[in-house]
Amino acid sequence: MGVVQKGKLKGSALALMAFMFTCTVTMWVVSASALTITEICKLDAECNNALETALKKRGLICDPQGNCMTQVEKLKTTKKCAQCNLTRADITGANISGADLSDANLTGTDLSSANLSGANLSKATLSHANLSNADLSGAILSGATLSNTNLTNANLSNANLTNADLSRANLTGANLTPADLSRTNLSNTNLTNANLTNANLSDANLLAANLAGANLNLANLTNATLNKANLSTANLTGANLTNANLTGAIWTDRKKCKKVSIGKCVK
């Protein structure tokens, strides 16, 4: 075995003691933070970093004066929660219009009936979240992940959903006029009775999507993938289907489109 130098041994021992002290203090502060972070850590950078990390893991955000709040409280109070972790949080019916939630983690979060109009949710993760009856009008959702999300009867009018992932989401009865859904993944998505009047769906992936009864009046479906999509009883008046792939789709009259159906349904 190698010989450990005294200096290194002493340093390791001190580091261990400091770690144990930090852990003890951290647990005490989380329970009752009477003193500020600065007072407890005596201006020690490593202590401050360890303490802030521990507090964040417990859903708390603290300023240097020791004033702490949960991330949900921060969102509701400041409407600034970029990169926040709000997984499975209950934000039902909250008024957070115009909030910054870019890159935030909202997996499984309940936002039903919440007001998110004009909010920035770009690149946010909202998989399995509940946004039923939520107001997302004018919201920025570009690059966001909304797979398996509940958006029934949600208001997404004028929302920016470019490059978003809405695969397997439920958008039954949703208002998407005239939302930007260009290059959006809507494969296996339920858009039954959704209002997509004037919506931009160019280059969108609607593979096996359910658009039964949807209003696609004047919608832009240029280069869209509609293979195996269900368009029965949908309103396609004035819709632009240039180069759209309708192979295997169920047309508005419930008849199946043949393999050569590009730009129009060949029955």
C-alpha cells in the first residue's frame, strides 16, 4: 500500500468534517431557516453552494438573506421560473399569464383551467401534464414537449407550437385558430372536433392523427404527413393540401385514400 502524506491526510479529514458539518447544518436550515445562508455558511462558497443545492432538491429557492419559497410560490409571485422543476406540481386554476417557463420541467403537472396566455414555454417539458381548459392563447411553445398531454378544450389560439412534440396528446375540442403548428409532431394525436381554422400545419407530422369533426377551414397543410389520419366529417374548405401525403387516410366522406394520394385524396 502507498504511504499517505500527512498534508493530504489532514486535508481529507478537514474535507470530511466540513462535509458532515454542511449536511448537519443543511438539514437544520431546511427545517427552520432562522439564520440567513450567509450567516450560517460564514461566507464560505462551498458551503453556500452545497446549501443551495440541498434546498433546491427540497423544492425551495432562497435568496442570500435566507428568504425561501417553493418553486410554485416563485412562479405565482414573480412569474419568472425558467428552468424550474415543477414536476407533478398542482397549479390548478392559477393566473400565470405572461410567465417565463422556458426550459421548465412540468412533467405530470396539473395546470387545468390555468391562465397561461402569453406565457413563454419554449423548450419546456409538459409530458403527461393536465392542461385541460387552460388558456394558452398567444403562448410560446416552440420546441416544447407535450407528448401524452391532456389539452382537451384548451385555448391555444395564436399560440406558437413550431417544432413542438404533441404526439399522442389529447386536443379534443381545443381552439387552435390560427396557431402556428409548422413542423410540429402530431402523430397519433387526438384532434377530434378541434378548431384549426387558418392554422399553419405546413410540414407537420399528422401520421395516424384523429381529426374527425375537426375544423380545418383555410388551414395550411402544405407538405404535411397525413398518412392513416382520420379526417372523417372534418371541414377542409379552402385548406391548402399542396404536396400533403394522404396515403391511407380516411377522407371526410369516410372513404380511404389510395397510395397515390399526394395533394388530394384518390379513392
